[in-house]
Amino acid sequence: MAIFIILLLLLLVLLSSAEAASGALRVPKLRWHQWFFLFLSSAFLGCLFEMGVVWLGTGVLMSRSSLLYGAISVVWGLGAVLMTLVLAPLRRYGKWAVFGGGVILGGGFEYLTSLVLERVFHRLFWDYSHLPLNLDGRTNLLYAVFWGLAGVLWVYWLAPYLLRLAEKVPRKSGQAIFAGLAVLLALDMLLSAAAFWRMEERSRGSVPSNHLEYMLDTWYDDQAMQQRYQNMELPHSVSFPIKRQRTIRGMVLCLFIGKEVV
């Protein structure tokens, strides 16, 4: 499956040569809402891409989102921003330079991200130990080649196309919409980080000591987290007899009253 995807990306790189010349990326001229649009769109498309790959390979429709709500992969979003910053200036040296930079950047970024996630959340989100030419199971040569091809497609075709879409949005109303989305995304990130923190605390036998912790344990217990992050390896956790209330009223009551209401 991975080899098929790489060959498909190679074909797309060859076919995109004619259109690439008209879509030059000028990084210093990008405004904040354009950066955010690149991050958000690539995070969404990357999440859908991973879900499609898993479905084609296993027949299982698995969530690949980094956050509790929405189809958003933060790794893909940050990777796209890094590719824009690092690889766009390499366009002047040709596609092979962009490809080589993508191999190094993508492989290094994947390795570092895996290391940071494991150290912070004490969870293993992916493992390539079964693949040849892997580095500590965090990245491997095959996927590094994939990142190189993806970098060429991103710099020469996809990023310019997304930026042209962003320019069609009215500036004032568009920036207001992007600002609202940025606030929602930040709240989603904070909530997701808090849910992971409580999951780690529960694995150590910690019981909720305040209304916020009780709310997190009620809405985002181990079963809910495992269902959301199906590819994540969970340690043995202490389970508490808490019944989740899947309503806004139940969430508010858990947060401010500190007990569930049937």
C-alpha cells in the first residue's frame, strides 16, 4: 500500500510540472490568515488522507484526528507550515532540491514529533518497527521518500492552489472567520491536552479532586479516548464508576457542581 501511494505521488509530481510555473510561493508576503488557512486545510486533508489509507488497507474507518473534535491532524498542519517555510525557498534550485529537502525535513519532523508525543503523553501513536530501514520505529526511509514527493507536490501545486482559494475570501469577513476558527481550534487543543493529562493521571490511580477533573473523567474516560484515538496504545488504567452525560447540560453540571445528574 505504501509503495502504491508513493508511485501515485510520483505520477502526480510528473503531471504537475506544466502548472507549477504559474504558482510561485512567496513566503515573506504571506499574511497570518494565509498561514492559518494553509495549516487548517492541510491538517484536514491530511486527516482524511490517513483515514483513506487505513480504510483501503484494513477496511476499517478509523479516526486519525489529533484532537477531540473535528477531523484535524495537527502533525500534518505543522508539517505543511514547515514545508512552506523551508522548501519554498528551494524552488530556485529545482525539484530535486525540494525533494531532497522534503526527505530530510519530513523524516526528521516525523521522528521528533513521535519522540515529543511519547515523552509528553507517554503514548505511542505510531510504530514503524516492522518496516525495513526504520529509525527507532519512529520513521523509515520509505516514508521519508513519501515526504519528499509530498513536499514537491505541496510547494509546486497544492499550496499555491490553496492560497488562491484563500484570496477569494473577502479580506475583512475572511479574517474574522479565520480568527473565530483559530479560537475554536485553540480551545479544542487545550481540551484535548487536558483529556490526555487526565488519562495519564488515571493510569497512576489518581481520582478527580475538583470539578474540572471530574468533568474530564466523566466525558473523556479511557473508553471514550480509546474510541477517539483508535491507533493509540493505552496503558492499563484505573477505571472509575462514572456514567458519562452526553449533553451540554450534563457537562456544565459536572464542571460547576461536581457531580453527575441523571
